[in-house]
Amino acid sequence: MSNFYFYSAVIPLLITAICLWFFRPLSFKRIVRGLTINAIPLMFYMLFLYFLEMQEYVKSGWSFYTVLFFYILYLIIVGILNVIVRRVK
């Protein structure tokens, strides 16, 4: 059961931290830009996790579906933040 949390929480947070570390956001606009670009590595991780679960290398149960659900929410929140950043200009 601990693998579930590792695959569905720890690795996506680590990917986000690495992406934001490379971006070094100092303003709200750059944070939103970094979070927008972070969607690409998260999508590839999600597809990789799906492949690993279908080939039964990873037997963590619902990890892929958990990451998918939170990825959809992540995209909605980042989309709203992008609209806010464009309106504030």
C-alpha cells in the first residue's frame, strides 16, 4: 500500500519541485508559467505509469487513476491561473 502513495503523491510532487527549481519563479507570472510547463512532464509520467501498470511492473492499484484525476484538476486550476494572469496585465 505504501507504493500507492509513492507513485501517486511523492513522484508527482518531486517532478513539480524539480520543474519549479529549474524555473526559479520570483513573480506570480513566472510561477504560473512554470506550473503550465510542468503539465508536460506530469503527463509523460502519467502515461509511463499507465504503461507500467498495464504491463504489471507496478502493482499499486489505483495509482494511475489517482494521478489522472488530480492531473485534470491541476489543468483546470492552472488554466484559471493563466486567465487571471492575462486579465491582471
